[in-house]
Amino acid sequence: MLNIPTTEERLGKSPQRLVRYFVLLMALVYLGLGVWLWWSAAQPSGGGLVQLGPTARRVLGSVFIIYGLLRFGRGYQANFRNKPTPPDHD
């Protein structure tokens, strides 16, 4: 069996630290995409792969904004909030 060091051993820290910031970054990407779709709904669409009308852009933008907010909230709760310690039962 090969004796290959783990990621934690190679980096000297847990990759979980990087993952928790990546979760928040992706939530901001979804928020930004949703805001851009909402804002660009009034502008004429270019010759893209999928051409959406203004109503479809606003609906899709709203979905991305809601999803980004939910993802940001859940990511923040899971990774950055202090978890309460359970009381000791004697």
C-alpha cells in the first residue's frame, strides 16, 4: 500500500477551513447572478444559447436570489455560528 500523505498533512491545516469560505462565496455568486438577471431583464437579450424574455429573467433571477440567501444563511449557520454546548446531566 502506498504511504501517501493526506491533504491535512500536506497543507498543515484542515481543508474544511477552505470549504466553509467556498460555501459563502458560492452563495454570493448565486446572489450576484440573480441580481444581474433581474437588472438585465429590461435590456434586449443577445444571441446567447438560451434566450429568455423579461418575465422569465425576473423569475429566474428571483429564484437565484432566494436560493443564494438560503444557501448563505445555512452556510453561515453551519460553519460560523457558535454551537451551544449541551448541558451536562449528572
